[in-house]
Amino acid sequence: MTALQAQPPLTVRVFAQRFSATRRGASLARRLAVWKLDTWEIPYGTRLSDTVALLVAELAANAVLHGRAPGRDFELRLSYADESGVVRVEVSDTHETRPDPSAVSSSDADADGGRGLLIVESIAARWGVSDRVGPGKTVWAETGAVGVTGGL
């Protein structure tokens, strides 16, 4: 294809919603994420839908548990590139503490928690932390690309 030939259109679908920084908010974020994927023709119960549901559940739970600032919500943002099949999950909160992707490791087997980012690392094609407009950070994960390891 030469530079003068038309490029096929790239369709990127985006959804963003704020939720209360509560357990109920985290649960609603997961449920709304899989509903939105279904409207984007990624049906409930498929490998990609289940992987995204788990990513949203873990990242939203972390935002509620570790990223909560009194009176502040968290935001879920999903984007889906039809041509590549990549789904990007972003969860933003207003807390300044940032997880260190290089420090994620096996946690104490007897601990009550501490495995969320280990799960994210094991099922996402890639993940990380980035700045956001305003206070806080965005923790993101991507999955779904053909030929990329990661996923359920």
C-alpha cells in the first residue's frame, strides 16, 4: 500500500464512567464493563470478556481499598480497538500512592490480600501506572491482542 492509497479506518470504541469509591462502586464497574463489551460484540462469557471482567474487578478493588481519598470517586475507562482486538482498562483514583510494577511478586500464602496486581500481571498482555490530570494516578492493563500471551 502506497502513502497515497486510502488507509482502512481504525475504529476505537471508548467508554468512561465515574463510580463511588466503595465496594458497591467496584462491583458496578465490573458489571457495567462486561455489559459495555457485549454492546461492542464481545459477548458475555467469552475469554476476552472474562479477562476484562477480572482486570476491572482487581483494579477497581485496589482503587477502593488503597486509592480511596475521602469524598472522591474513581473512574473506569475502557477502550477497544476493533482491528487489533486490544481492550485497554484504565482505573484512575485520586490517591498519590503508586504501585510499582517491578515490585509485584508472590505474596505471603497466608496473607488475607495482596495478590490483586499479581493477578493483573498474570492475565494482562501488559500493564502499568501513568499520571492523570489532577491528583492521583491511572493504573491500566491491556489484553486481547492476537498472538499476545496473557489472558485467562
